[in-house]
Amino acid sequence: MTKIIKYSNAKNETRYKFRYYAGLDELTGKKRYIKKAGFSSVDDAKKELLKLEYLNSIGELTRPIKNIKFGELLTEWMQLYKTTVKPSTYSRTKGHVKNHIRPYFGGMLVNKISLQHCQAFTNKIFNLMPAGAPIVTGIVKRVLDYAIRLGLRDNNPMQYVIRPKHQASIQDLNKHPNFYDRKELAKFLSTAKELSLKHYALFRLLAYSGIRTGELIALTWQDLNFKTKELAVNKTFANVDRQKTIQTPKSKAGTRLISLDDETVSTLKEWQLRQRKDFLKLGINTLGKGQLIFSNRSNDYLSNEIIKSWGAKIATKANLTRITSHGFRHTHASLLFASGVDAKQVQARLGHANINTTLNVYTHAIKDKQDKLGDAFANYVNLGS
């Protein structure tokens, strides 16, 4: 039986308090007590006590505390998330959390976040960064899903937001796509060849293999089989919190063997000899295991920035629109589709875990093929008539 105790506060006023036994804590096995004080009358104390007894009888007092702030839950979720992804992925997520999510949601109570809050945030992020908005809002959704599993919420308002659609402007329509067609690629590579064998070998490999820039930076000569003309992609370079890191590819499908054409293999063989001579003059032996195919002047990993600057220099000299380093991967995929290779083959070569990724990213190339299907079908049928 809980006793209501009379006491005097600091102002010597009469007040009432009690300590209510709420059962055993399932997590720790210890007794749980709820202390209440400051009541001005016995009746007020009894009302609060009756309320607690009722809540305890329906199991409400043993449920998780619901007045936790989103920022606290986000920190807890991030610790769990860190164990499920690669360091580079976690680093990018940490950036989104710091720059966008925590400033907006951090101080809000988890169980008070509404659809209006989520919609306003979605609109804000979409206006700020249309391409990255799904990634950022997806993080919020996953944290709120975690809140549901913990019993802190009954629903996830992020499921019901209206996602704005990007309205293409005249500038967008006139903007050069982030890939080259056949003629542009040939012009780019011929210009690169005039400037430097290293630059030509690097950009030819990017354009003719479709590998990611991080995968290229991590390549060693052991990954290239000159006899079979195959390139083994089994690792990638990442800069995590300003620390150079070599990790496994983005997904299981990212570990793959890529066949190369004769000229690319021949160019790489020529570059290998040139690399050995150039570094030997500096007193660096490149015959050891783990020698990078492409490295900087210190025989260390190249940076994405230096590759980007080389590409920009070559494009300017060739009088071409600049594309990103990743644009050579898009170039490779687009030309694969144009040459008649089917989507599953493109998926395997690019190392996409999901065919939808291939289809969604390269809709422009697929549409171009579809536009010509009618004539292709008619030509095929007419051959037999």
C-alpha cells in the first residue's frame, strides 16, 4: 500500500508526496519506483496515485519513454547503422545528418513529429539539392522506422509526404549530358594521347571498361591479366574523414571480371613500361606486389580531384564540353546500349546489384533503342518475305 507523506518545502509550506512501486524493470531486473511530490492536498496526491495505478495495470508504465528527442534517437540509430555499411557510406551519411537532418529535427520530440514537419523538410531539401533529396529524406524515414520498432511511434509520416518533381528548365534542356557520344569520345581520347600516355591510358580504361573512379584508383597490376585480357575489380578507394581507405566494392556484384579490348590492353602494357622507367629515375621500384596501375608522383593513390582536373584540361584542349570522371562510366554504358548489348549484360559489367539501377540510370539510352525498335522489327520480318 503506497503511503502519502506530509512534508514541508523550502518555504515551510505543507505539501504531500509518495513513492509508487511500479514493478520490476524487465531490462535490469531491479525494482522500479516513481516518486511524485509537491501536491498541495492529499486529494491531489491520491488522484495522481490512482492515475499511476491505472496506467500500471494496463502496462503503460513498462513501455518505452516516449518523450525522447529525435537527436538522441538519431545518435543511437547512427551507431547501429555504422555496423551495417562501409566506412565511406557512413561518412557520407554523417555529413547529411550534420548539415541537414540534425539542425532541422534534432530538438523535436520523436512522438511529436508530424506529416507537416516532414513535408516542410522534404520541400526544403528538394529545393536545396534535388538529386540528393531522396537520400537525405530516406535517412529520416529509416530513423522513424526505428522509432516504431522501439514503440516510440505508431506510424511514420515520412511515408506520406508528397515528393516534388523536378521541373526541367530551358537551361536543363540545353545542358550537355554527362557522357560523350562516339565522336566526342574519340576526339577526347586522341587529344589525351597527344598530351600524355598516362592520361590516355587512364581515360581509355575508364571509358572502355565502365569501372568507377574509386575502383580505378585502387587497381594494381596484379588485377590485370594481359594473357586473358581481363581486369579483376575487387576493391575500391575511398576518402573517409580525410583518411585514404581501400575497401570492398559497393556491393557483392561489384566484384567482377571485365574483358578488355586489344588496344586498351596494349596501351596499358605500354604504360606499364613507361611507369617503370619514370619511377626508376626517381629511385622507386615498381616491380613489387601491390604496385598501383595509376599513382601520383610519390607513387601513392591518385585523388579524384587530380583526375577531374586532367579530364577538364583535355576537354578544353579538344574543344569539348567537360564531363565528370564518373561521366566516362556513363559514356561506357550508353555506348554499350547503343551497340546492342542487353540490360543484363550491362548490369553485370557495371557491377550493379540491381537491374533497376541500370534501367533507371540509363533510361536515355534505352529509350533511344526503343525508338528504333519498330524499324528494326520490320527490317527483320521483311528479310524473310
